[in-house]
Amino acid sequence: MAKAASAASVPVVMGALSPTEVGLALDLGADAVKIFPARAFGPRYLRDLAGPFPDVPLVASGGVNADNAAGFLTSGAHAVCAGSEVVPPAVVAAGDWPEITRRARAFTDSLR
């Protein structure tokens, strides 16, 4: 699928955690690599991965929240993903939109 997307000029972001997986994602045609779960090793791990992969856009995902998002960016992540830390499934199921708004605002404010 990655090769077909790449051939059609559709950007491909593949998931990985280990350096071997990052290399495989690149071999398969990834334009960027989503490091998941980023929380497992923390922001410094993104800086460590940049050593062997200096030109690879890395995206931190999994466990990224208002407390650590800026740290991932300053450690070399090109972007961060906000998932269940910002939009917990139970809060969505309850329709608690003010809480979701509060969490989203805290997340974006932490990046300023």
C-alpha cells in the first residue's frame, strides 16, 4: 500500500518504534515516521533517533499530552499527535464537549 501511495504522490506516514522499524518504514517509502508509543521512551528518544535518521520527519504519537508535547517538539519531533490523552473515549461517549474543549485548549496552549 505504501508503494502505491508513494507512486500516486500521496504522502505516507508509517508507524514504528525501534530504529530497525524506522529504517523499514523508509525502505517501504514513508515520507514521515510516526513513533508510537512515544511515551514509552520519552522526548529524548526522538533526539536519539535523529542521529541515524537526521532527515526523517518524526512524529510523536501515543501518550503525548499537554505536559510533554513541547518536550517532544524541542527534542526533534516534526509534529505531535493528540489522541486519547486529549480526547478520552469516555469523555466523548458522555458528550462532555466543555471538557474536550478544555483539554484541547490546554494541549495547544502548552505548545505556545
